Amino acid sequence: MDKAIAYSSGARIVQGVAGVLTVFFVSTFLTGVEQGFYFTFGSIVALQIFFELGLTGIMTQYVAHEVSHLKLNDHNVYEGERRFISRLASLVHFCVKWYTLLAIIVFTFLMIVGFVFFNRYGEGQENTDWQIPWVLVCIGTALKLFQSPLTSIFMGIGKVKEMSAISFYQQIVIPLVSWIGLACGWKLYVLGIGYLLSVLVWQLYVQRHHLHQILINLWNERITERVAYFKEIFPYQWRIALSWVSGYFIFQLFNPVLFATEGAVVAGQMGMTLHALNAIQSFSFSWLNTKVPYYSQLIALKDYLTLDIHFNRTLKQMTSVCLFLLIMFFIVIWGLNATQLKIGGNVLADRFLGYYPMLLMAIPVYLQQYINSWATYLRCHKKEPFLVNSICAGIVSCFCTFVFGHLFGLYGVTISYFCIAVVFFPWGYWIFKTKKAEWHGK
């Protein structure tokens, strides 16, 4: 476990512990209806993916490919062949300009969609103050969106440890302030405050460690050769974009659909359960996502043997961690049901889904560890072979979530999600094996 994994995993550990405590605070200081708003906010915010279109996720790989030919000196200036320095600088210019415009567009879009959705489907719920909190969430989301490609650039140039450290500190500061806010009666305001604090922590860390100077020096470089967006990035990005958009229909539709069909309370139970499962998934996946720049550089150097050795070991580690944590999660929920522990007069176990819907959501989380790993491995080649798989899964998931969610409610959503995950898993493995053999040969 290197420092990058230590920080990244440490952030996930803190996130997991903080998530448990957050459950107590949310259950104590928010009503069931407010909990529904709390988690549905996040699903609406995820609509930004339709504008970002996967560019943030792939920027790390493009930067890493250019940096593999360069060296950073003590003055935070890159040395090496002029061609690669210029191409790297062009990526910085592109990200800053494009994401400035994108942040403004996303803010406007989320404001409109949020107010329309909650005004329509929030009717009949108890009186909930969500308007100003939603405005704060939109502002924080826009600012975080602007910072996201800069984080990808830092990751690509090898500052993985530093970016993981930022995530670690964010996972400490934001929950603490959120708990204090919930205890003080700030209700849904804590969400927007958390988003803004995340932006502030990122900015302070980057300034304190002079990382911004790297970007400034690259910005001031004379550009003689650019990374051509439509020739080099777009042919790869549009495939990633469709995969990411499909991911929204697979993972983010549950809360809004249940909010509209079964009410805020059931949406809150789904949100709380997904909150825990996503924490487990992201923690175990930290074993792999910190290795993306390293894998991209090995691919650029065609060192496939070293690549496979590291990847296979990492895959075994992350899937073992995921399985262990899922089992522990069910043991904890069983304990909550057995003891009927109450917080603020509410039975804590009632804030989660029942055993069967929870199991139907948990098994796909474990299978997704393999799918995400195979997809990440192949995407480090700056290609997207999972495009058709993702689109088909997204279309089927969208259809099943809307149709079966409307007809059968919670069980319609969870059973269809489980079946889709099981059916699409063998296809994902086939893509990984065939493309790996095609690109690497013997």
C-alpha cells in the first residue's frame, strides 16, 4: 500500500465511519421526508454528467501519456521535448476555458430542473424548506465541476498522493461540519454547505502546496503543437460519454423514480442504503483508481507484463475487501433489526431497505467491482470497448426502472436491477479478454 492508496483508502475509511455517524445524525435530526429530499438532491445533481460527458475521467489518461516523456524540475517547470510540453500546456488551456463555460451552464440547468421536479413531486409531503439549500447545492456543484478537470490534470502528472490527500481532508472536515449543522437545526442546508466546503478545502490545499504554480507555468508555455480535440480526444470521449450517461440510467434513477412513485420516505430508504453500498464500493475501488496514471504510462511504454502483474494483484485485493465489507454491512443491519435501536424516537433499521431489496442491490455492487476494473484497464489504452455494453445496460435499466418501478414499486426496481447486473456480467468479461488479447497479442 503506497501513500496514494493510504490517503485514498484512508479517505474511504473515514468516509465509512463518517457515513455510519451520518446515519445517526440524519435519522435524529431529519424526518423521513427530509431524508428523501436529502438523498434525491444527489441524484438530481448527477445530471451534470450529461454536460461533462466523461471528459474529466479521461483527462488523467491523456495527461499521463504526455507526461511520460517529460520531467518536472525543482521550479515546477517541465523539461523535455518541446512537442510534449506544448501538447500538455494545450490540455490545460482547453480544460480551463471549456469548464468555465460548462460550470455556468450546469448551474443554470440544475436550478431549473430541481425547482420543477421538487415543486411537482414534493407536493403533499410535509412542509420542507428545500429551496435555498438547493440553490447552495447548485452553486457548490458548479464550482466543483470547474475544479474537477484540474484534479484530473494533477493526477495525470503524478500528483496522485496529493489529490488523494485532498479527498482525505475533505472526508474529515465536511462530515464534522454537517453533523454540527444538523445538530444546530440547519436541516438540508448542510448539503450545500458541504459542497462549498469541499471546494474550499481543495483550493486551500492546492495553494498551500504550490501545486497551482505547475498549472500557471503550463498556462504560460508557448503552444506550438496542440492536442487536437476532434481528432484525438473526441473519438474516444464520445464513447466514454455514452458509457457515463448510461451509468446515470443504471445507478441514479432509483431515488427520483421512487420519490415520484412511492414518496420521499421510500426514496430516503433507498438513498440511505445506496449511501452505504456506494461507500463500500468506492473504498474498495480506491485500490485501483489510484493506479490509473501508472497503468497509462506502462501502456504508453508497452510494458504489458508489468501492467498485468500489478492489475491482477490489485483486482484480487479490491474484490476481497469489497466482499468482506458487504458481509459486515449485513451483519450491522441484522444487529440494528435485532436490537430495534432507536434514534430520536425512530427505529434506525427502518431508515434502510429490508433484507431482500438490500441483497438485490448489494450483489450487483460486488459484480460491478470486476466490470469497473476491466473497463478501467481497457480505458487506460485511450479506447472504450465497453460502449455497446454500457448503452445496452443503460437502456434496459432505464426502461425497467421506469416501467417496473411504476408497476411494482420498490421490488420492481431492485429485482430488475439485480437481473440486469447478472445477465450483463459475462458479456463484460468477454469484452475484457478479447480486447486484451487483440491489443497486446501474445
